[in-house]
Amino acid sequence: MASPWSADEKEFMLRALEVAERGRGKVSPNPLVGCVLVKDGEVIAEGWHDHLGGLHAEQMAIHDAESNGHSPNGAVAYVTLEPCNHFGRTPPCTEALMWAGVREVVIAHLDPNPTVRGKGIQVLQDAGIGVRQGLLEDEAAVQMHPFLHWCQHRRPLVTVKMAVDANGSVDDRSQNAQRFTSEICLDRVHALRKECDAVLVGVETVVRDNPQLTVRRVPTERQPLRIIIDPNQRTPIDSTLLTDEYETLVMGKDFTSLPALLNLLGDKEIQRLMVEGGPTTVASFLDQGFVDEFYLIHSTVTHQQPVPSNIDAERLTSAGLSLTATESWGEETVHLWTRL
């Protein structure tokens, strides 16, 4: 069956997806969105949602066109997400598109919010603007995965990161706590942390490692919420997580269950949660079926007094995860397991 989309149309939407990436790590709880304006077969402007409270992608593209002497009147807008039709931190994008005089809007993915879904399209159509939807919809869904997951479940997407030595150990008790992965690998971990709204550890990790759990090795405009699961209130009062300037949520005696915690985070619009340890905490998330992604980092180091991770392919498969990618992060091999 022939595709309803031309090669040029696919290229235009691919470009919209590319520019949307410029907002990664800066726009949550809003989704990544990109837009290109096309006139006479040529891209005349681009826009993306750059930061929370800033212009939306469609608004930026219209501004870009006018700033460069191009009229958006009669253009076709390629947008990765259905234009909003409500007042939030900015006016509705549907109004901006109508005011600009675009003749058609091509949309990758519908807005999953039930209070918005389809209404943006209806407003545009009522104004006489042509609308088509579904171009590179799957690719847009991958890009907006945490946002779509949160809209559907009202709890965050859970990403686990765990580094193990050559024998599957997460720590070496023969020495003080220290990192055993390469500098490049650490850079990748911080880039991943930047994409998350919150980072969680158990109290054992705090006692042993005194971690910062901040984004430091890549540029960032925000820091994730740090969360400690500590029902017995063992977190040292002088730990970095309690004494630096960034926000930490300690789940002490008020911690009742992971479902309750995830619901609480969902209410706070935390869309992606990174779980960084330790083995007991990770096991709890796996056992209850809450892990959506698992980055298992394999080092060639061998620990002298190993602390078993108890994580292997059988364990991850039994938790409903499948191996979907293998990457090199510096000297380490990383296996990405995801819930399909």
C-alpha cells in the first residue's frame, strides 16, 4: 500500500522532530515540540518549545518567519504535536496559526490530554484551515515518551541506571566508595540525568556514597528533584543531599509504598524518574513491575569484595523488559532494556 505522505513531507516532519530536540531537558512538564513552516516547497522558518514559559514551537516559527522577512500567510505548518487550544503559560497556538494565515497544518501526534485531544484540530478546521494527522506519528511518540506515559498513567516513566563490574557487582567493600566507570561514561550518565525530572536512591546509597545526584558534567538550566527512600530515618544530617542548595524529598516515616510514591510524583508532574540505587531499591521497583527502562552499564573492572547486583538477563526478562539496544559509553558496554 502506497504511503499517503510524500518524501518531501517526511523530510519536513523529520526536521520538525530534529529542532524539537533543542528543548530537551528544559521544557518538562511540557513535551518536546517542533514546527517548520513550508511555502512553495521550501522551509521558511523553524521553531521549537525552548523552555518552560517560553514561546511554543508554532509561535516561535511564526516569529522566525517574520523576523527573516517571510510571510507565513499561505504556508503549511508541520508540527510534531497537535497545537494547543487553551491558555496556559502562553496563549493558544491555534490562535497564532490562524492569525498567521497558514493554509494547512500537518500533525505528527495527537495531544494525549483528554481535555485537549482533538480540540485543536477542530478549531483549526472550523477556521477553514486544512489539517492532516499521522505523519511520523511513531517517531514523535518515541520523542515524547515520558510525556505520553505520564498522560496515560499519571505517574512517571521509571528509568533505572546501574553500573556493574565484570562479575555483576555494584560495589567493592574492600575500599571506600568510588566510581569505577570511565569519564565518558560519567558524561553520558549526567546527560541521561539531565533528561529526568527526579532522581531516586535508597538510604543505603546515601550512607555509603554521600552522592550529589545533580547534573554537573553537561550544561543544564535546572536540577532534578532528589528523592531518598528512608522509612527508618537513617539519612545523615550532614549528607550533601540535605545540606546543599538543591531540593531533596526524603520519604521517611511517611513512606508507605512505591505505588503511593509514584502517584505523589505524578501529582507533582514528575514525568521521568531516574532510579540510581542501590540493589535493594532497584529490586523493589523490578518486583512490582514499575521499571520502564533499565540502563545496565558493564565495566571490565573486578571488585575484590563484591556486592552482588542480582541483575542478569533472566531477571530483567522476568520483569517484563526486553533488550532493545547495546551501546558503548567510553570504556563500558551499556545494555538498554525496555518495556515494549
